[in-house]
Amino acid sequence: MREDIERVLFSPEELQEKVSELGRDITRDYAGKDPVCVGVLKGSFVFMADLMRCIDLPCQIEFMAVSSYGNRSETTGAVEIKKDLSTDIEGRHVIVIEDILDSGLTLSYLIQYLGNRNPASIEICTLLDKPDRRRAPVASRYLGFQIPDHFVVGYGLDYAERYRNLPYIGVLKKEIYQ
Ligand code: IMP
Ligand code: MG
């Protein structure tokens, strides 16, 4: 698979270091709050598995699955909930955990959707952010890295369901998706 990658953006060591920092920040901010960490499948699963082991607090882990229609490298804006939460979040402190904030359409929809259930608070934690592509006003409270507008894969992120198992994050060669 390495031959499909133009260059490595973040090595496994750089990812682990950043994830530990995020875990420390969340541990500090949520002391005594027993948060519900909501991972957005599938992209967040590797990040979340590492992150939760850096959060030194009682907390609950939940997953949602959403789909932004189609498996292209561009999002269409429409969001479908494929798997909802299996717990009540009313009065709870919710942290939504995503792989990447791109147009922001998925997370802005999700925040509104979950916000309707009256959580005590709701914040976003994303590993990556592509601010140049934002179409909906969403901000990540906990952010790993800002990146330029390249299509990236690995560490959970896919192109057409491939590359999620790469241990690093790399820029996918344009000829693969064009
Ligand atoms: P948004 O709704 O445009 O913010 O995009 C959200 C989803 O698009 C993410 O959860 C990813 O699944 C996908 N996505 C956006 N950019 C990339 C990328 O560079 N690589 C892989 N997936 C991406
Ligand atoms: Mg995704």
C-alpha cells in the first residue's frame, strides 16, 4: 500500500504524542464529569482506541455511524444516521470524536442532532482539521493537527474503505482517486 502514498504526514510516534496531549487536556477539563465519548464510525475507531487509553477518568464509550452518501473523496452534504446512540445523553457531558473535520457538514448536523437531546454540554474532538474546506461553521474544542487541503488516509481514515489500517497518516496519490 505504501506505493499509493505520496508522502507521510504524521508518523505513528507523532500521532501517539498528539493523542496523549489530547487525552491529558480532556482528563483535566472533564474531571468529575463522567463524560460520554461518542466515536463517529468508521473513521474514528483507531484514534478513539488510542485516545480513550489516554483519558484517565471514568467515562462511557459510545459509537454512532453516519454516512455522507457515496464513497467518493467529496462529501455531498446530506447525512444519514446509520447507527444511533444506545444510551440516553440527557444531562450528560458529550464529547464527539471524529477523524477529520473537512467541510464540517457531518459534524454540524451531528451536533444539532445530539444537541436536541439536552446534553449538559457537547464538544468536538477531531484528530485532523482542513480549515480551507469549511462550509459549515464548526469548531473543534480538541484538535490534533490542522492540515492543508490534501486527501489523507491511514490511522482509521479511508479512501473507498481501504488504507484504514496504515499506522501513519499519509497523503494519497492523486491518480488513485482522480
Ligand atoms: P465533512 O462532513 O466534509 O466535514 O467530512 C467528514 C467526513 O469526510 C470525515 O469523517 C471523513 O470520513 C471524510 N473525509 C474528509 N476528508 C477526508 C480525507 O482527507 N481523507 C479521508 N476521509 C476524509
Ligand atoms: Mg469518515
